[in-house]
Amino acid sequence: MAAEALRRMIIGGDLMPGDRVVENQLTKEFGISRPPLREALRVLEREGLVRQLPRKGTIVTPLTLHDVYEIFTLRWEYELLALRLAMPVGPSPRLDRVHAAVAAMQAAAETRDEPEYGRQSFEFHLSLVALSGHHRLEEAYRSLQLQMQLCMAMNRRARVDEDLQQDAGRHRRLLELVEAGDRAVVEHELARHGDRTFLEGIEQRLGGHTAVALAWLAQVRGTAEH
């Protein structure tokens, strides 16, 4: 239960990458002693969500700009390849799965459950990839889940002008375009899907400024402007 509560705090954006996990505060908040909390932290460390640092305690796994570059470019290529393989999409249980994810996102938006919304947002994108019927591609995409959810949490925090209902609406629109079947339109929508707001000024907030990451960031911003 403690591991799940911590997972929800991280995925929901209450604890952000690089934030320190304060044990005294959490034992009071969860109403538990230190041993089960530390066991929960070990679980999250194995999942890659937190990191133990000598003499500093536990922090939420930090991301560098190069990490974000790798996560986003890999995600983009996976989704693009999957939709090229899948489209045109006809009625199928795979499409029903995407509709179910949108419905679950809407339900979480209505109750303002940020962690659940984050989970269902990832499930939406995973179910889009699954439309391809390419199981190895789906598993490769699934392996990015926790890293992508850290980025999604950062993005939700940045999109202060958009509530969860509006965010769910963007995802419904993407699904409608996929069903309409125009690959060029879908690719254009993916490129400006709205999950990159947190990239504004990110080079001032994160380290890891490799040349390739900075070049990618400039390209992303140029695409968004057009």
C-alpha cells in the first residue's frame, strides 16, 4: 500500500524528478513506521522511480535533458511505426481497447484523479501502438512506461492553462483522426499533440546538455511554431 501511494504521488506529479523523499513526512502522512516505508522505497527503486544516494537519502529519479531527448524520440518513432502499420483501422477488439482507454481517461478527469489519469493516458498511447498487432513493438513501448510517466507528470504540471477534461478531449481528437484514416493528418497531430509544454525552458531546469539533445530541442520548437 505504501509503494502504491508513493507511486501515485510520483506519477501524479506531487513528487517530481529530483525531489527528495522525506521519510519523516511520509511516515506521518501514511500512518506507518519506517520499516514498511523503506521496503516500499526499495520496491520503487527496483522499478526505477526512486534512487538512493549516499548521505543524501532517497530522491525521485532525476531526468537529464538527454534522457528526455531519448525518451521522446524513441516514443515518437514507436508510435509512428505502429500507426503506419495499423492504418487504415477497421472495427476490431484492438480499437475497442483504445476507446476503453479514452473512457477511463474521461472518468479519471471527472474525479480529478491525476495519478489514475496518468496511468490511463499511458494506456491510451499503448493501445494505439497495439493497433499495429505487432507484439514486440508493443512490448518495447511498454518498457518505456515509467520513464514516460515521469515526463507526462512534468508536462501535466506545466500545462496550467489546460484541465484534465481538455486533455482528454485532445486524446479523443487523436483517436478520431486515427479512425478517419489519413496518415499524414495523424502524423501532423502527433507532432503537435500537446505533451511537450514542459519543454519550454527545460534546458534551464535540467542538466545533461548534449549537442544532440539541444539540436533536437530546437527542432521540436521549430515544429511547434509551424
